Amino acid sequence: MASIAVSALAFSQGAHAQQADTKADKDNTVDAVIVTGTRIRRPNVQSAAPIVTMDKQELQFQGVMNIEDALNRLPQVRADNNQFGAGFDNGGQAKVNLRRLGNQRTLVLLDGERLLPVQAIDLNIVPVALISRVDVLSGGASSTYGSDAVAGVVNFVLNKKFDGVQVNGSYSFFQHTNDDMAMRGLISQYPNFPVPPQHVTDGGRWDINFAAGKNFADDKGNISIFADYRDQKPVKWSARDYSSCRVAGSTTALSCSVNTSYTPFGRLDIASGPNAGNGYFMNKDGTQSFVSTANAADYASNTRKDWNFIRSDKRFTGGLFANYHFNDALEAYANLLVMRDVSIEQQSGAFDQDVSISCNNPFLSASQGQSLCGSSAGTAATVDAHYYLLQEGPGSTPVQNRIVNADYRFSGGLKGDLFDGWHYDVNFIASRVENTLSDRNEINPTRFARAVNVVSVGGTPTCQSVVDKTDTNCVAANIFQANKIDPKVYPYVYDNYRWTNVVEQRDVTANITGDLGQYGIKSPWAKEGVAVALGAEYRRESLKVLADQATVDYEGWFSTTGGHYGVKELYGEAQLPIANDLPFVKSLVFNTGLRASKYDNQKKELYTSKVEGLYRPVSDLLVRFSYNSAARAPNISELYSPRNFSYNGVDPCSATSLSQPGAPTAAQCANTGVTAAQYTNKSIADCGPNGCRRYAGGGNINLLPEKAITQTLGLVYTPSFVPGLMFSIDHVDIKIKDFIGYIDANVALSNCLTTGLDYYCRFVKRDPTTGRLDGTSATNGFISGGTENTNILNYKANDIQVGYNFGIGKYGRMDLNLVGTLLIDSMGQDSPTTPAQDCAGYYGQPSCYAPAPKWAHNARATWSTPWRNSNISLAWRYIGDTKLSANSTDNALNGGAGPQGYKILTKMKAYSYFDLAASVMVVKDMTARIAINNVFDKSPPVVPATFVDGTTNNPNTYTGLYDPLGRAVNISLQYNF
């Protein structure tokens, strides 16, 4: 029976959700019990925090292509890194983000052990074929598992004692009807923008899963192996009408924001000489002539057409599990997981560069020479210009972004019974994550400038660098005719960039659990005594970033950067049964826990603690609460990731900016370090053509730990007069102070200008002499940004779960369940002096971006028939409506100047998706399944790209929250023998 349910329901008739496909159900032994959220070993142990469990059949019915997609559909989860992320921004790693607090605050476990380093987590390494269930505990578990579990944990529980052979093959694809007539009308206005076909079937993917296991030595031992292979075909943005152009929006209408700079024909914007300020396209008919940029619509190009929803991807995952039970005092176990994933995306090849053009360049026609140089045409004079090109001509190769993820994890240990009521478990985990990114076929600016600097030698166009022998490999480039660049130019100017992030973790834990009741340590009113779990842990994490020389030169990184730290921890838990079977006290239990951590890069010890209670006044009703206090230390990436210089944006206090209407005041510019004389004389020069210099990204070794308080309070009702019915409601409140976030350099400059707060102004580092923000010094002449301790995050919500399973006589059984979240607050405050922004119920710019619906739920009805083990299941996924933050009356959300008055996009309507799944036993030991998600092919909402995440690097919608590609079909066949 497939279900999503509260895994704490082991005490109720509704416990079937946690009972599917687990060895615990068959053995009913303490050894088989894995309870997420505690290390106490008791058959009746219960979680005081809300847990949502997805069993194996639920995952099969969802028919999702990736495990993170199933998690992202839960109301408690905000879509994070996933297969639909912007291809060039997505590192290829699948992550999970509980409670909208960031994936770095969600700890992922495998059978209660850390899966991988939290900042390098990749769900793709999990063997999907062996998943027995997935527990999602929201509400914090730092005292049990460590400081990274501030928002909660996701625990994958595997069937590691597999006996037999299982082979599963599946094929998945998408179907969609492109029928957004408004978008198709916008696209058709531009002749160089192809309109997508009306009916598309794409994104095909093969998955082959193999698992085999064997019990031996009278079932004392087991060895299991598995292997998974995936081959995913890409889906481009240009395959859907709503993403075929970048959508822009005013307060009254949407439009296609087309690019008239980058074109496959080439464009020159003249920066010096008699015709400075003019711009020209190379005539698309191929002649040696210019066309004025006033004809921009005819030359507009789609630089986004090759960007991907889903990258081309090939993945292999494999592993081995082994255990041997020597006797009750000793059991040895070990497992090994490996994963290699290679994904590729072809990108647009848009390129631009400042060039210096000789007025006697032999590729220029007479008319072109006049347009560029005037009376200097034909002489050795030079003209500065900015050249744009979209590489599509003969000999060019699309820019290729390639990501290789290689994950390795070994876990092994010894466990057993020490003596009556006491059990030990000593475990070692070693993991390594390699994330290699490479950009291929990028144009090298220096070599391209040489290729454009051309003179005539005996009537033959020749690079000046060949003449003066500074670069005899240079190939002359004709940039003055459309698609006439010599194909030999591209191999000369292309460069490849490659860098690798290597994160390693070593984790040693030793646990001992025991029942103190046998020593008489128990409440006089309780049936059971006190149970305890004690342990020690040592963990070491390291980061190394390796880059080739081309990347170092381009990004400004050191060739190797990184760091490491170690942490020693002691922890303990206690379960304190207080009373049983008293008037109005069917049972009363308190739990407590404490963890002390000493990081070798922090001055003080960190402490996390919990206090929990479970009170059952009568058999049918459970009241539960938890209080967790945690301190999260910065992870290895937040500390040691590299930073780099880049260029963009303008100086609001430069000479040109101060000459514009609405220019900043003298006091505002003084906030950013401008002197009175510099302001009065307008003496600060503009930043260069590439913009002002930013020093941003990466880590900060001066970060301090975050402090978090998590509280939950809930009721679980399982009426005995309605067998199989369960209802629960839990209130979750998480507050984080000094949260580690990212301060963008542009935001720092803007906020410094308007507020004068040192919190922001410390990032503005003007040249002390010139006042400029585009210097070359390593200490000034730039705006900084990066990872910092900011201020406050706060999340409040009510989780509601309902389950009802019942028999329908000879027709089988029905299972009904619903998991929903009522969002109350989703608040962040960047500094103590800026207003708090509560995005609950809002979406879009300028403050909230990803929709935060106040209500969302997943509901499923499953009919398990008595015929051939067949099942039919219908799911309803509901995403509530949200309002546009720009129109809010709250100045903290609307940008500070009141509602912006949008007449369109004022509200994102509620969405309902319906999914259908079925399975049937074809013959003995062979099961066929089909899952159709988004049965009615509902298109996602379309918004301006900047509404999605503040950038234009997205397909005009929220790809993790809504189904971006239409109807998804998964067909699979499983054979057991």
C-alpha cells in the first residue's frame, strides 16, 4: 500500500506507512528498527517532531525521474538544485531544502548516518532500487545528528539484506502541447526567433536498475550489490513556447526582451573617432556593408535557445553492502557507494570584446572604412569599438558546459550487545565528492584582439602579431562580413576552462545505548525505565579547489585554494517514561538530549540541546512537543570557497552618473567614500566599459556560528471507533540568528548609498586617490561582497496530515492520505536596521521571488485490488495562490516606495496537478507499472525572468515548484527471481 504518513505512528493502527518493505516488519526485532530523530533503541520509541514518510510504493507511483523531485513535491520542501535548474548554473548535484531555510541547514542521512558532506550533498548517489522508505523530519535534530540539522533531516532507509535478484527497466518522456497563444504571438514578431512546434515529445530517458543479494551461513551473513545506469536526453528552452524568449514586463504588459547586440552576423559599436556613438550590424546578405542598428528588430537574436531545462546526462551508480552476524556480541557491516555523472549543455556562444580596428584593415570595404574612420579611412589610424557576435558561423563550435560529478562513500563498523540491555555501535565513514566543471570553446580575448588587428602583407590579410612575430600562430579574422570569419580562426581563439571542487569527509562515531530500568532507575508510575544513548564523534572535512591556468588567469583565483577543519563531539540522549495507565494519563514520556562540539577553527565550544514530550491522555490522542536549541558552525564551503574579481554595473557617484536626473546627493555619495571636492567637481571617472570591479563569491574564514531555536507542538488523533483513521496537526517555529548568507556587491553599494550603514559601507572600497571603483589594486578600487553573518531568519507553519485506510470487501483495500502545510511566516531580515521581509503568501520581485503559498498539499487515493496484485492510484498536488510582492502595501516587500501598481501579474493563481499511476503483476515475479504526472498537461505560470530569481538566467517560470515540461510519462517493468 503506497502512502505518505506520519512515521511516528508506530503506536497506532495507521502505522502501515512505515511498515511497507522494511525488514523491521518481518523480524519485529530491535536491531531492525531505525527511528529517525533519535538514537534510543526501543521497539516503541516515538518521535516528538513531525515526520513525513514516503514508502517505496509511493515513490514508484510518483514515477518521478529523480528522487529530489519526489522530495520537492512535499509542502515542507522548497525546490532547490534539481534536474530543471538553469543548465549552466546547476552544478549537477541534487539537494533538498527543508522549510525554505537553505539546503546547508538540512542534513541528509543514509540509514541514520551522514550521507555526504552537507555542502556537497548529492542525492544521486542513493541507490533508488534499494530504498525502503524516506523519512523527512522537520523541526531540527541537531542534538542527535549534529549542527547541520537545524531545519531537519532527510533519512533514506535501505533494504540492505536483499535476497534474490531484481531487474528494473524504465523509460520516461515528456509530452506537451505548446498552446500559449500570447507567447507565440510575441515570439513571431522576430524573424530570427523560431516558434516551437505545437506538439512535442522529448526528454526521453532510460533507467536500468539491477540489484542482487544472497543470505549465507544460515542467514547470519548477507552480501548485496546494485548497479544503476541512466541515459537522459536534453530538453532545450526553445522547445517550449513560454521559454523561447526572455520575458520582460511593465506594469501593464509582457513582452519579449530580445537581444540586439549579439547576432550571428556581428555588430560593432564605435567608441572613438569621428563616428563615435554609432552602431552597425554586418549586413546579413553577406556583402561588405553595414546596416544601422536602427534596424534592430531584423537582427535580433535568441541567445537563450540552446539553454536547457534538462541537460544531456549519463549516470552510473553502483555499490555493495555486506554484513555478518558472528554472535549477539559482534556483527560486522560495511557498504560502498560510487556514482559518476556526466552532463553536458550546449550554450549560446555569445561573445563581446573591446577591439582596436586599423583604418587600413584589408577586410574593410571603402564604405565601411568611411563609416568607421571618416577622413582617416585607409590610413594606419585606429578606432576603438565594441564587437558582439553570436557564434553560429562556419567553423564555430557551440560553447559547451560539461559537469562531471564523482561521489565515493565507504561506511563500515561493528555493533552488538555488550550485556543485558546494552548495545554498542562503532562506525567509520569516508566520503569524497569531486565536482568538475569545464567550459569549452570560449573565445580568448587576447587572441581574438590579435586576430582582428589585421594589416595587408603583399595583398594578403595578415595579423599584425604575425608581422612583428609576437604571435606567429595568429589567424586573421574578417569580422566585417556576416559569416565570413575563416573557420581556421576558431581553433586559434578558443580556450577551455576547467576547475574541480574536491570535498572530503571522515567521520568516526561510537554509540552505546542502554536500558536503565533493569537497575531500578524508573518512575514509580511508568512501565519502563529510563533509556539512554551516549556517544562520541570526530569529523574532519576538507575542501580543495583546483583550477587550470586558463581559469586562474580568467577568474583571478589562486591555482589551488581551500582549507579544512575538525570537530570533536560528545552527545547523549535520555528517554524518561513518567507514567502509564493513570487517570487521564495513558502515557507520559519526556526525552532530552545534549551535544557538545569543539571545532578547531572556533574559539568556543558549541552546544545543542533538546527537550521533548509525548503525552497521551487517552489511547486515541497524543500531544507532543519539542524544543531544540542549536548552534550551526559554518561549513567548509562557507569558510574556504575561492573568491574572484569580476566587472559589472556603474558607479552612482561617477561624473556621468552625477549628471543624470535624480543623481545621488552629496551626503549619499559621502556614504560610499566620496569626498566633498570629488562630488562638487564631478571628478570621479566612470568605470570602464566592462563595468565596476566586484570582489565577491566564495568563503569567509571569519564567519561565526548561527544560533537557532526550533519549537514544535502537535496533536495526533487516531480514533479507535474508526480503525485506520489518523489526523495530526503540528505547529513548527524556527528562528535563526546571525544566519550565514550572501551579501551581493551590488546590494552592498546600493544600500550603502541610501542608508549609510557601516554594515553595507564596509564593502565599498574606493581608490583613496581617484575615488574610482575599477582599480587594479588587491586592497581598494572595488566593491566587495560574499558570505557573511547577516541577521535573522524565521519560519512558522502548521503541518496537517490525514490518513485513512480501510477494506472494501472482496474488492480489496483503499488508502487515502493528505499532507499539507499552512505557511504562517517566511521572514528574513538582512541587518538589524533594515525592515524584516515576510514573504508568506507572496512571489516575485523585488523581494520574494520564489512563490511561498500559504497553503499547499499532496493528496493520494490508492485502490489495492485483489486481482493480480494490481493497484491504481490518483494523486492531487495543490499549490496555493500568491500575490506579487511589488504590489504589497508593506514597504519592506515593495521596494520601499509604496505599491508599484502592477495591473498584470498581481496574483499567481492556485495550481492543481493530477497524477495517475497503476501497477499489475504481468506474470509471477514480473510487475509492470505506468505513472502519468500532470495528466492534463498543465503549463506552468509565465512571469518576467527577473521575477523568478532577480536574474535573466531562467526560463520565465519556477521550474522546481511547477511542472515545467508538461505531461510526464514513466513506464517500467520489474522482474524478481
